[in-house]
Amino acid sequence: MSFSLSNNESERTDSPSESPVSSNPLRELLGWMKWFAFALALVVLMHQFVFHLSTVKGESMQPTLEEGEWLFINKTMRYVGTPPKRGDVVVIQEPPGSESMHPFLVKRVVAVAGDEVHIRGGKLYVNGSEAQEAYTDSNIEDGRFEPYTIAEGHLFVMGDNRHRYASYDSRTFGAIPVTRVVGRAEWIVWPPQKWRSL
């Protein structure tokens, strides 16, 4: 009797349960929605504070940039204390009261705080020396610009297209506060054949 009872208990213990695990479609849907919301929030935060994709409009940055190209904009420089330097291509907020119809402009930093800029004979001079600008394909055709010293916390920006009336930049609206810089343009990411760093 005792042997038979022990054997029955063993059989009941070793037999796997055959009842299926119940699934709740609503619970699964809620789980997916939570992950989607998290991913969306992460993308929004990164777009706000880390990077931005911007489309080139107009010809003010030719020959470096062409209309329709997409740029990868690094926005972290605004938060880690690395201000733009000479030669950087940046996206800036349009200065108040400006003539452009676009909220953002892409330009090149040609002078920083403390620099003196001067344009004469179609050439740009920074601190008395002619700027070496391999990225342009033309002399400056918009005339002279008298010596001008950049104030602290400001930048002097210009378009790479130096043909007459081709670029709306600091020659018109003056030096811009660093705080109006959205970020540094670091890559051309579209079209694929134009992919390169700036």
C-alpha cells in the first residue's frame, strides 16, 4: 500500500502541465505602445538637444553646398561649452528684422570675438591677414567692408558664394550672438553620392 501510494505521487509530480499559457492581446498592445512612446520620446529629445537634419535652400553656400542637400547638424556644442571657430559651417537663427523669409540660415564662421574683419579688393582680411578660403570660387563682389572688430560673444558669418547679392550675411545684419547658433553642420548626408564631412 505504501509503495503504491509513493509511485502514484511520483507520477503526478513528474507529469508536465499541459494547460496552455494564456495571453492577453490588450496587455501585449499596451506593452508595444509603451515601447513606441519611449522610442518616440527619445527621438524627440535627441532632435531637440543632440542633432538635427536641415535642408539647404538657396545658393548662398555654393560651391560648398547645393540646394536640396541634407545636412547633419550637431547641436551638442550649445551645451558642452565649445563655441564655433573660424571655418565652421553653422546653422543660425535668422536675426530679428532680417530680410530673409527663412527661419534658419546656413553660413560659415569667418571671424570670432576679438577678430577684426576688413574687406577690400574683393578679399577678406582677418586681423590684417588675407583669409585663406579654399572653399570659395570667386572674389567678393559686393564692395568694401570697413574694419570691424567682433564683440565678445559674437560671430561674423558669411556665405561661401561671394558673387554679388548671392548671400545675406553679417555684411548686412552684422555680427550675430553665439546664442543664435543652432548647431554645427558636420556632414552632408543626402544625396548619397554627396555624403562627406564638412
